[in-house]
Amino acid sequence: MTDKNFMRVEDVARELDVSKSYAYKVVQKLNKELSDKGYITISGRINRQYFLERTCYNGNLEDKKRR
């Protein structure tokens, strides 16, 4: 597994153009969602694909209609 599969808090902050403290909250929220689904998470990092799906950058249209 390469480092490209995960985003660090700094990457999230840069991608969303927010502060690092807010990016920590985003990562914690997304990791909580994944944990509730039964996935193992890494503190301070988020799966890049999941991040893109949950933000408006790469999610599919069907998923967006559900929200």
C-alpha cells in the first residue's frame, strides 16, 4: 500500500483550503464514519477515495442524491 492511498491532515487542509485544526475535525468525522461501518482507521489520515467521495470532488451522482 502506498502513501498515495491516504491523505494526511495537511493534505486535507490544502485540498479544502481550511486551517489544520478544521482539517483535523474533518478527518476525525470521516474516520468515525468509516469506523462505524467496521473499517480500521488511522488517526490523522483518511482514505483518499473516501475523502473524495464524501466531498463534492469525486462522488457519484447516485450517492449525492441520497444525501
